[in-house]
Amino acid sequence: MTGHPREGEEAPLSYTISKGPELSDPVDPNSAPTGNTIFVLNEVHQGPAGVPEHWRQAIESWEDPPAFMAWSRRNTVSTLHDGVVVQSLW
């Protein structure tokens, strides 16, 4: 994240990674865990140009894309590359 612009359409507004147990009923927080772990990376940019810029930088400068891609093929991965924030607390 150190190479991302701080202003303009490509600038990240927020970046979080969260981790927790997968539940047998995803809408019941009291349901039994499945034994799997869920990771959520959420990155919001000022504008739509931020996502392709993020991937461009990752391809050019990240040392572990092959390891990450191999890991993602062994797990269930969902990606939303072009989503729009429809509600936020602030």
C-alpha cells in the first residue's frame, strides 16, 4: 500500500483486512463454526480507476503474486473488482 497515490481517483480511502471463523449459518452469529477461516480484504478507492491501478502495482512490485494465486486456487475465493459503496457509516 505504500506506493498508492494519496489524492485523486486512484487514491485509497480505506483498506482493511479482517479474519474470523466461518459459521454453519452465516446469518446466525450463534451457529456452530465450520472449522474454516474467512479472510475479508476490503479496499475502497476515491474512484473506479483505483482498482486497475492497485492490480498494476501488485503485478509490478509485489514479490508473492504466484504464491497468492496458488493459495487462492486451493481455497474458496470471491472477488468484487468493480463494486460501488452503497452505504457507509461516514
